[in-house]
Amino acid sequence: MNALDILLWVAFPYAAFAVFVVGHIWRYRYDQFGWTTRSSQVYENRLLRWGSPMFHLGILFVLAGHVIGLLIPREWLYAIGIDEHIYHLGATTLGTIAAVFTVAGLAILVYRRRTTGAVFLATTVMDKVMYALLGATLVFGSIATIMFQVFGPGYEYRGTVGPWVRSLILLQPQPELMVDVPLMFQIHVLLATALFALWPFTRLVHVFSAPVGYLFRPYIVYRSRDAARPGRPTRRGWEGIEQPDEKKLHRL
């Protein structure tokens, strides 16, 4: 293990995490009006109606798979009856489906943003960088899965990448675990780390503003004032203001 390994597998992840946290705090304090998805639905809806659900549904399953595979020790899964065969069968099958949905959805969104004039004009430089980095992360992750898990002999990343991630969280970094990891997995990890560093400065901040409360809020009851006064004629949404009578004003 050399200085480059320390830089890539210790310094870089911690620096990215620091930028991720401080960047979100800064963005929330000084750019709350920019804390948005910057929706472009008003410009084009047909492609968005297909691409957005596919991407968001796929990425949720991708994230869930990464949490299970990297943060939960395999011994814990063994304890509840999930052995290596069951885990890899589920991870490969569900992971492949999730990857297809995610990549296809992202491809539709990028195509829409590039070919729809109004949407393209609303695309910032940071949007382009974010899409490129996100796409590269997904592509290299998919390539690694296909090469090693689908058509290859399989790679037990839960014995290397997973413990490495947990060692960083516990502030006891073990960079030696990443030294012999296959190149495709290494590139995928580095790209994902860079994406976390870029996250606070892109539209991805909307992840932390998802309207979860909307699903559980009580119903809103609307009552009409006119319904309680049946003898009153229905009015328009506005009424004109009568001009005062000059004679009445003189008398006053």
C-alpha cells in the first residue's frame, strides 16, 4: 500500500463527506430559493412522464441494494437465513432490473433535455456535470455487475468494499481492503464518491426535501360560503367597486 492508496481510499472519501455536509448547510442557509429540482415539466411532459418514474423507482432500488450489501455485515444476513446463494441470486436479479430501469430512465431524461429546446436552454453547466457524473457512476457500476456477477465468476465485494465503507464510518479506515478490488469496482466507487462531493451544488439537493409528509397529512375540508346562504345569488370570483356618488359626498 502506498501514498496513492491512502489518498484515494482515506483522504478522498473523508474530504467528499465533509464537502457533502458543509455544502448542504451552506446551500440551505444562503440559497434556499435555489433548493429545488428546477422542474421543466411546463416545457415538455410526454418524455418526462416516462423517464422520471423509471429513473426514480430504479435509483431507489439501487440505493436500497447498496445499503444492504455495504452496510449490513453478511454474518447478520446469515443469522436470519440468507446465505450466499440466496443473497447473490436476489442481488443479481433485482439489481439488474433496477439498473435497467435507472439507466433507461436517465437516458430518456438526458435525451429529453438535449432535444427539447426550452428544456435545453434551462439546463445549467452544473446540470450537465451532474448528469455526466451520475451517468458514468451508473454505467461503471452496471459494467462491474455484468462482468463479474452476471457473466463472470462473481466477486465477493461484501468482504472488501463493504468492510472498507464501514471502517470509514467507524473512523478506523482500512484502505488495504480496496487495493486488490477489481478496477471496474474501484472506478465505480471513486465516481460515486465524487458525486457525493458534487451533490450539494446541484439539483440533487431536492432528495432531502421530498414531500414525505404529504402522504400522511390529514384531508383538507373545503366549505363554500355561498352554500350556507342559499338565498344569496352566486357571484363571480371578483366584484367591481362602486364609484361614490358626488352628491352624497357633498352632503357628508
